[in-house]
Amino acid sequence: MFFFLLFLAHLQAVIIPIIFGFKSINKFKNLKNYFLIPFSFVFLGLASLFEMIDHTKTDWLYINHTSLFNWLFYSFLSLGLTSLTISAIKNKFLIGTNLFLCFGSIVSYLLIDKTTALSFQVMISIFLIVNWQRTFKDWLLFAYPIFGIIFTTFFGINLSITGNQIWHIFIGPSGTISVLTFYLVLKRSKKNFLR
């Protein structure tokens, strides 16, 4: 039963972002780079898919390691968050900076280590929060750092320290709440734009 719940927790983290991606096609035209939004959600879903594939190599037990599929997980996570950020900004320098951070995250995992890649991901997340709050001015956005950063980190640290796989079940749904947050902020921005 536990492994079935663990599988479902990961599967929903693949399916829900991809559904939002398809629902976002040709929507949110109030944003300059709205065409990136469907890709953003699909990238986040693919990140979870690669994480699932990686787990098949570890018998679905969380192991803090580096691997091709773990790299693909972090790479697509970076691509998804970067695309979300760029969808909402117009400044070419900020877009270039965000692309540099994404490239840094992807390459540093391969050339340096996972910790450096995670440092770039922290900067990508900060960049997303600052720029989206500046653009949308929506209090709901604060659910992203709470669920997508604080809770997932808390669950991940507990999983790493204790080895108790029960914490693993909560990581995927917590990330999905972040994805839902992005989608709801976008929907609310569209309604505010039409007023």
C-alpha cells in the first residue's frame, strides 16, 4: 500500500502540471511572453517524470545521489521555473540573467556537483518570486515559497536524516500545490487584466 501511495504521489506531480500546460495554450495573452507558459508547466511535469524514472533505479527509495535522470529532473525543473519567470517580464537584461541562471544550474550539475546546481535553483526561485510579485502583485504567490521551497525542503531534509520514506510521499503533492499556485495567479491576472 505504501508504494502505491508513493507512486500516486509522484504520478500526480507529472500529470497535473502537464494538464495545466495544455490548458494554458494560447491563454494569458496579457503577458508579453505568454507562449512560454504551456512549456513551463510541461517542463515541470517532465521533471517529475524523470524523478519517477530515477526512482525505479533505487527501488522507489529516496537516495541522495547523482544520475542522468536526477540531472534531467533538476534541468527540467530549472527550465520550467525559468520559463515561468520569463513569461512575465519584458526587460531583456532580466531575461538574459534568468537564462544564465538556468544554464548555470543545468551545466553545474554535470561539471561541478548537485549542491552548486541547487544554489542556482535557489537564485532562479528568488528571481521568479521577485519578478512575479512585481508583475502580478498577488498575495497568493506566497504559497509557492511556502509549499515549493519550505515544505519540500523540510520533507526532504527529514527524509534524508531519518531515512523514513513516509516523508517522500509529501514532497510531490507539496510541489503540485506550487504548480497550482502559479496557474491560479495566472488566471487571476487574466481576470484583473480584463477589468
